[in-house]
Amino acid sequence: MELLILVLVGAIIVTAVADRRGMQPALIIVVIALGVSFIPGLPQVELDSEVLLTVVLPPLLYSAALGFSFPNFLRNIKPILGLGVAMVVITAFAVGLIASLLIPEFTFLLALLLGAIVAPPDAVTAVAIGRKLGLPKRLMAILTGESLVNDAAALSLFAIAISQIANTHAFIENPLLLFGYNAVLGPIVGLVLGLLTLWIRGHLRNPALETVQGFVVPFAAFLAAEHLHASGVLAVVIAGFVVGSGSVHAGYQTRLQERYVWNSVDVLLEAFVFAYIGLQLRFIIEDLREARESLVQIGIASILVLAVVLAIRPVCVFAMFGRGVVGRRIENTMSLQIQANPRRAAAAQSRTPRPKRLAGLRERIDNRPLTWQESVVVAWTGMRGVVTLAAASGIPPTLSTGEPFPERSAIQAIAFVVAVGTILIQGPTLPWLISRLHLRNEDEERYDVEQTERAERIVQIAAQIVIADFVAKPPPGLDDATVAHIKDTVARQSRDADEMPDPDAHTARADAFAALYRDVLSAQRESLVENRDAGAVEDEAVRAMLERLDLQEAGLSARLESRF
């Protein structure tokens, strides 16, 4: 325990230094931990795979889902599923094929197990880099959504491969049915727990208790789903979506507390995970040396598997997104040379229109293609992390017969090389790549400005309605001049703290000001949520405006509480 605390403290110090100097904390932590692992006499920092999967992974996924807009997820569902599911399966089988050819001792099932372990990228570092360098929001949404989905696909493949190799009893013998069962029941568990969480919060009405209860949600969702043999990852993600969407109805203190608390948890867990990855190198080499006479074969296989992992993602990205670019260029070229067919035009006009409900669903999905610059960035964001490490550690030591698990140390060594290799190769080059590609999207920036202005108009109109009612029916005991002053002061929301009456004076004027301002904030929140649900304004713009309103109410409450 003392060593774990020491590792955590050291990782936090390195993170602070790296942030101050503008470097990537994950990369620096891994490099330093790699060197520290070879210090003579250093004991091994070892955690059970269950700890990594049930303690580290759920809060990271839940935090990402809390801050991620579900409408945004739905809008980019095509590339997210393509990257998060299809690419994971393709990568797993490609690595399995190569590994089975390179290492004679590997059966295809063992090689597929290795492929499932190294298949899911960890987008935490990529998203952090992209946020600092200003990646387009759509690209950030795709990468974040991929990281929420790919873990479930990879861990499902991992569980299927383990059950087949170890000859253990699976809940459902058919692998395809088991995969489908995981994909369906996991989200249902997350939905139920998310709704239950919102119901409990509606009765607690205590920011501290609500924040503490929020800590329980990711672990409860993961464990409940795993107990039912479903996907704990998908359960956590859906629970995060539900609670995040419902947080607009919570108190401002709960939202502010959760926002900063979960940011701190993210920094803490990510720093620890990358330090833990680096500290395992020496001990993995020692275990492999005991299991094999020569490390050359595994070393060569590790490098080739790393190369396959680095190459397969660009190939898949081009296959998924590049065909549209090529097809549009061919279509545009052909349209210049061939006139439209009048029969085809007439047939198109005579088609029966789709039902409005289906058209609405189609309109929600963003079918815009990625530019070639965006495709390049997506292709190079393949760093591996906590899931790869946890899955490699989760290989059981023995089979159901009691015999040692075949090639366990070799699989763990190759997985470790792939994880560290992607961090050391793609980590330092990704910022350079992003800065050189000039990914600024003027249309997207213009759209974001329009949505922000629309949210501002919504809150202004809501404030005007409440203030007009106040002026028409002022509280008793206030003269016209005081009512006019309160009206003008509340209307200037950006300077509410400066314009507020002396908090030491507990007067009818101060009480009327506070009551009116809270009514205005409440009406603004309700109007924002109503317009968001009606599709009049984007969810991200609503969340940004809600944060501004929360900070304003926090300032108001602080001034009022200073009276006492």
C-alpha cells in the first residue's frame, strides 16, 4: 500500500511539472516509470486485474460519458460504431493472423486473444491533446465516442477467447449470441441505474450527498452488469449519459461540484495508470525470461505486432472514410461530362416521401464526410492504455484442468510493448501532426457561434418575461424607484456581483433582488432545457450556458451567505 501511494504521489508531481512546461504528462510519466522500473531492489507494483477493471476503468468511462452529449453521440454514431466496433474486430483478427504466423507456439485462439487485448485504443491522451490544440468539435466527439464503445467490443472478444482457451463454462455457448447479449443487456442495466440515480437525487436535495452518490454509480453499473454476464463498460457509459443529461434538473451546487470533482478523479487515475504501465517493464521481462530460453523471437514478434497495430488503423480509416472522398470526386467529374437522365429524374420525383419520423431520425445523424486532414488525425490516434494493460493482466494463470495458461507471459510481453510503443511513437508526434494540418473549420466555428448566440437569446427572453412580471406585480413595500433599480440590476447579469446591494443590510430591497434573480435563473434554465429538448438549440451550447448560470448563482449565494 505504501508503494502504491508513493507511485501515485510521484505520478501527480510529474503531471504537474509536465503541465507547467507544456509537455504531455502521459508520455513523461511512462518514460520516467520505465527508467525507475530498473532500479535494483525495487519491489513490483502489482494489482489484480479485477482492481484495474472495476476500480480504474469505470470512473474514467463514467466521467467521459457525463461530460459527453448524447445527441452528439447519436449525431456521429456512424463513425463511432465504425471505429469503436468494426475496427476493433478487424484489428483483433489481423493481429491474430500475424501473431499465429510469427510464433509457432501460438494457436489461432491464443493469437486472437492477443489481438483482442491490443485492439482498443485509449483516446484519453488523444482527446486531451486535441482539446489543447483546438481540434474541431466533431472530431473530438468521434474520438470520445469511440473510446466509450471500443472497450466493450474488445473486452467481449477477450472474454470469448478466454472461455474457449481455458475451456471454462460460458453463460452462452454461442460466441455471436454472447456478444449480442452483452451489447443489449449492458445498456439496459445502465439505463435502469441511471434513471434510479436521478430519482434518488430528486429526493436527496443535498449537493454533498448527491456528489457522493455519483461516485457509486459507475461501480454499481459495472458490477451489476458483469454479475448478469453483460457488458459492464456499456452499462457505465449509458448510466453516464442518463445522469449527465438529467443533471440539468439538479441544483447548481451539484453540477459545479461534480464537474470539478470528476476532473480531479480523471487526472488522478490517468497519472496512476500510466505510471503503473511503465513500472511493469522489468518484471515482464523477468517473467518472460523464466518462461523462454530466448527473448529474440518474442522481441521480433512484438515489434511486428506493433507495426501491424500502427498500420491497420490508417488502412481502416481510409476504407471507412476515404471511399466517400474518392466517390464524390468521381461523381463530380462524371456530372460535368454526362447530363442527367430525364427518366431517372422523373422516377425520383415520383417516389413516395419517407415518413416524417424516419426523416427526423436520419436528420439527426451527421452524414458529412471527414476531410482528409481529419482522417489523418483519426488514423494516428491509436495509443493503447488502461484496457490493454488490464486485459493482459486478467489472463488467468491456469486452465480449468489446473495446467498453466499457455504462452501467458509472451502475450503479456507483446501487449506491453504495443501499449508503450504506441504511447512513445504516436504520443509525441500527434501534436506536431495536428499543428501542421491546420484543421480549423470555419463553418463549424460559425455554427458554434450561432448556437451560443441562440442560447444567449433564449436566456435573455426568459429573463425579460420574469422581470416584466416582477415589474407588473412587485412585492409589497417597494416604491417605483426601487423596483426600477432592481429590474435594471438583475438585467445586467454579467455584473451581478458588483451591482448587488450591500449584503450586510438585510432589507426588503435586498430580499426582493435575491428572489427575483433566482426566479430569473430558474426560468432561464427551464427555457434552455425546453428548447434543447425541442431541438431548437444544441446540447453543448445549453451545457455551456448552464455553467455560466451556475457560476452566477454561486456568486449570488456567496454574497447572501456572507450576511451570516
